[in-house]
Amino acid sequence: MNELVNNIKENTHLLINGVDYLVKTKTWYSIEEDSSASYVKCELSNNRVLVIIPDDELLYIGRIVNDMGYERLSDDSIKYNNQVFNKTGDGHQYIKNIEFGDLEEVEGKCTFEDYESGNNIISLGILTEKDNIRADVLALILDINDVKVL
């Protein structure tokens, strides 16, 4: 996982599940609730985002879904497309370091709730420094072997 993170440089192309993506940004984040937590988000071409959480060995690719249309079942679960997602975490994200990319392109500060079901993740987000716009992401959990640096 760390090797993948280290090999992502500006203008790198990644082959993810057979699809070629250009990496536009690489930003390290943490959360206010646990400053030792550290993860990377890369904004990709085709309006995708790659999230790498080395300490959890978790890797996923997602896209922003406008008007997601989920149903809140309880404080700890939501339903989307007839699938129940259970809460795995929440918090307040902040930027630790932008390795490359424009500040306007990166997500920045965000209040979020994460939910998981099978190989899918939904991250419900509000970008607090960007007029509180929604940044809801529907993502697919990846295996490290699904990603190749070109």
C-alpha cells in the first residue's frame, strides 16, 4: 500500500480495473477526532476519486453522486438502491499536505459520515470551506492488485 502511495506522482496514470485514469491531485488528510489517522485522496480524470488508507489497508475508487437519494434508516444505517449500508465512521476531515494539485481541485475540509455494504462505500460529505456543498461519494472497495501505476 505504501509503495503505491509513494509511486503516485504528478501526471501519473493509474490503471484501475482496466480503466486508465490521470492523477490530477494528491492530498494527505487527517481527521480532527484522531490526528494520528492519515490517508490520501487523489482526484482523478473522469470525475473519480481514489482514497488510500494505508493503516487500514483500505483502497477505494468513487464518484460524486448528486442528489444521491438515500434513505436514513437509523443513526447507524442508510438505504441506497435497495441496499442497506451500515455506518463505519464519521468526523471532520482536514488537509495535512497537498503533494500536488491546485487547492481549488482538492476536497479540503469536510464533515463526513461513511457507510459500507459488501464491496461498496458511501461517504456523505459536506465541504465546509466551499459554501457547504454536498460531496456524497459512491465507491467500490479495491484490492491492491486492481491498481497499476503506468
